Amino acid sequence: MDVRSKFWRYFKKNRLAVGGLITVIIIFLIAIFATLFSPYDPGKTEVSLKLKPPSLHHYLGTDQLGRDVFSRMLYGSRISLTVGFIAVGISILIGVLLGATAGYYGSWVDSLLMRFVDTMLCFPSFFLILTVVALMGPSLINIMIVIGITSWMGTARFVRAEFLSLRERDFVQAARSLGVKDLRIIFRHILPNALAPVFVTATLSVASAILVEAGLSFLGFGVQPPAPSWGNILTEGRTYVFDAWWLTVFPGLAILITVLSFNLVGEGLRDALDPRLRGRR
């Protein structure tokens, strides 16, 4: 049985993880085909239809400007997933580079980089992100960059730990004895064997990034109107929480389901990739 077959055999035993994966795929399809599923233009306002409850014409009701909430939710999924994946891509890139360097070279390089990691971990991440976004200005690009450069520490520590273990293995020693350069050893020989915890961390980090973006948008520092995001839809509905419950319930549920699904997939990946946890299923 090859590695992929063995992985899938263990992964599919976790029904919650499989359910989370199916939900994530559905959310992806909704985001990709939002223009096809959307019955209305998400930016079109019609004041005569403001704060209409869910109905056959407006499945999730309308907001204070008469915009269709269902259409805005569909387009908002694109922003949430874009922020999640690009921000995590940035954090994974930084974490892998620093963790691999620290773990492979060790000595003072390891000490210096790990003290930098410890220093970054001392700052409350959300407040650091909030401060930087406030200084740089709220925009989609700024949010993705800031979330990415403030959330790489966990990845760096995981990769460093894997490299410390793998750098003494026979295949690495053999490559060194043949005169293979360090960069080739790091990226060709060691890194592919150290990616399992990175995949798990990346999946869980996407959920965290989506949650951070929603929090920033809720506070007014995220994606700016009229561009729809689940966070700013939630913010706009805060004023009408007793008169238009659908403006807070539906975006809140979307964030909850998406974050929970990614977390379930991450837990399933961790269980399937870690031999020590397979026996528990």
C-alpha cells in the first residue's frame, strides 16, 4: 500500500474530518462560481427594499440599503478565502525558510533565530495586527500581508524541530559526504520529509486568518465597504440586531461553519499523518 492510499485510509476513518473536507470543497465552489449563484448584484442598492426579512425573492433578506444579503454573502466568501490562503502562504514561506535555516545550521544561527521567534511570540498577535493595519491603512492587500508576517512563528518552530531530527539521518550524511551543497540538501532532501506538520499548520492557520479578517472587518479595519465581506456585513448588522436578526446570524454562521470545517480538516490531517495518533481511531 503506497503512502497516499495509507493516508486516505486513516483520514476517511475520521468522519468529522471528511465532513469538514466536503464543507470546505462546497465553500470553494460557492466562492468560485459566486457570479453564477448570485441572483442580484451585491452592490445594487434599493432603499424601498431595506431590511426585508428572508423570503423567496431574497433568500437571506436585505440590508439597510436594500442590498441582497445572499448575494453579498456569496461574494464575501471570495474575500475570506483569498485572505486566508494568501496570508497563510506568506506565513508558511517565512516560517519554512527561518525554521529550515535554524534547524539545519544549528549553533548560533539557531539560537539567534529562535530568540527572534520568542520575541515575536511575546506580542499579542491580534493587537499587533490591529496596530499595523491602523498605521498602514485598511485594505485587502495590507490585511493579507500583515496577517502573513505576524503568524509564521508556529510553522518555524515545527519545521526547526523536524530539521533537527532529520539532519542527522543517514541519507543527509550521505549527501554531505558526496559534496552536495547545503541549499540542495535543505530543499531537495530534508524539506520534503518535513512537510507533514506544515500541511496541518497551514490548514489550521487558514481558519485563524479568516477569523482575524472577520474580526478586523467587524472593528472597521478590514475590508472596506462597499466591498462585501462576512466581517463588514456583520458590522453593518450590529446596529439592527433587534430589528434585522438575519444581518448578524447568517454571516456569523458562515464564519463559524468555515472556521470549524478547516479546523476539522486540520485535525484529521494531523491524526492521519502522525503514526502515534493512528491507533486511537
